[in-house]
Amino acid sequence: MKYGITRKNKTLKYGSLKNKDVDVKNKIRSVGIAGAGTMGAGIAQVCALAGYRVVLFDINSTMLDTARQSIDASFQKLVSSGKLVQSAYENARDAISFSSVLPDMKADLLLEAIVEKPEPKIELFKKLIDINGPGSIYATNTSSIPITQIAAQLPLPENVVGIHFFNPAQIMKLVEVIKGAKTRPETVDLARQFVSTLGKEPVIAADSPGFIVNRIARLYYVESLKIMEEGVADYTVIDKIMESSGFRMGPFRLMDLIGVDTNYSVTESQYKLFNFEPRFRPSRIQKQKVDAGLHGKKTGEGFYKYE
């Protein structure tokens, strides 16, 4: 099966692998994704374009409808811009099924992209393991929770791995692959190969709170919020300065894109996991936004207002 993303009269194909990695698609043919938010929908889109059969699950049928529309709109935008041929669009669209029934989540690789709290993730994985058994890989898209903490509560810790995409998943190239204390090396290697077939750049990270990117990036958000709290400058000025300094997005625009609630949850998690290290202290301003339901672009307002 060929994938028709085209650019400058060249056809770029997903799934270009080194010779030693050619067996990945014999072992992973289907992907189940739990959580139809922005991240889950983006991952579903990427997997479908790479030729995988995808089940996107969410208990909220409205979220599934929104995800379906979002994915299709993204595909059509690629077609209209000449970056995706019509046949590839149709194949990718037809490769994704949407379900609010958990037993439909039968796949070779199960990936969760739900709320950033360990308890819901653990409960979900227990159910997925009951459905799929030892023949599947169980991947978490957690931004900050140690993989070992999740896997330790599960019957198949050797099959649990971190596959951390960045938002928006359909654009960002980097993906962190994280090994838990009991994760089999074969599971990690297969996860790495899988990420490569998506046209992404896998980076192996050690299992520590925040891994690599979020541990560094957390200070980008936290210090910006502290500057705002202290009245040194408001969020628009901080964003403008950071963007003028070479950052593609200022911290407040980026929080709105990621989700103010999601960003706060990651900060809160990392603060606790680092034994309440002051440099990771969550912001009361950000907490107020979360409590008010001002979660960024997805709700129409965060630090900025959106139509």
C-alpha cells in the first residue's frame, strides 16, 4: 500500500525503515487509541495515514463526533493543498473506526491519551488487558507520570511502554519512547520501530517524571506564569518577547493550544513527583483558569479568546 503525501513533485512515503526494522508491520497491524480529544484524534490520523487499522475510543459520543469531523477536515485540507492524494485520503479515512464501546478496542497496540492522572489510566489498562491479553502492547501517552508507576499496578508490566507524542501529533515530529522498570527490551524496540513507521523521530528516554521535553519545558510555562503573577509583564508581552527571541509560540499561546487544563495537570503531577520542588509549583492563575472552564482554544477562551 502506498501513501500519497506529495511535496514539490516528490512523493513521500510513510514507513521508510532500516532493513532490521522491516518486521514491525508484521507484528503491529492495528492500533486502538483511547481518548478522542485533540491528542487522540491527531494520533489516530497519523496512524491511519501510515496504513494501520485504527479504532478511536471515547466514552463521550460527542467527543467522537468532534474527532471524526476534525480528522476529516484535516485530511481534506491536505488534499486541497496538494499534500495528500485523493486515494490516500480515502484509504486513511476508511481505516479509522469510532466507538464508545470498550470491547471494540481489540488491537495489536493499545495507546491511551486520556486525563493526566494515574488512576484512570491504570483502570483503563486493566480492562484493555482483559480484552486483549499478553499478545498486545500497552502504551501510554502520559506527559509526566513514570511508566513504572502505571505498569506496577498491571498484570503485564513487561508489555507496558511510554509513547509520548507532542501536540499537535499530526505535525510534531518528535516522539519520546520510555521504558518502565519491567518493560521488555523487545517491547521498547517494537515501539521505537512503530514510531518510525509514522514518519516520526523516536527518542529513547529514561523513566523519570516529565521525561526529557516536559521536564525542560515545564520551566518555560512556570517561570512565565511567575513573571505574570509578580506583575513584571502581562501574558501578551511575555508571548511577544519569547516569539521575538526565536520561539515559534509564546508560553501562553502554547498553553492555550495544548489545553490550559492539560498543561496544569502535567505541572501538578510533576510538582508532586519531584517531592514538591518549588521550581515546579503550579500557578494559582492557571488553576483559576482551569476552575473557570477556560481551557484554551478547545473551549473558545483561555488566556486569549478564540472564535
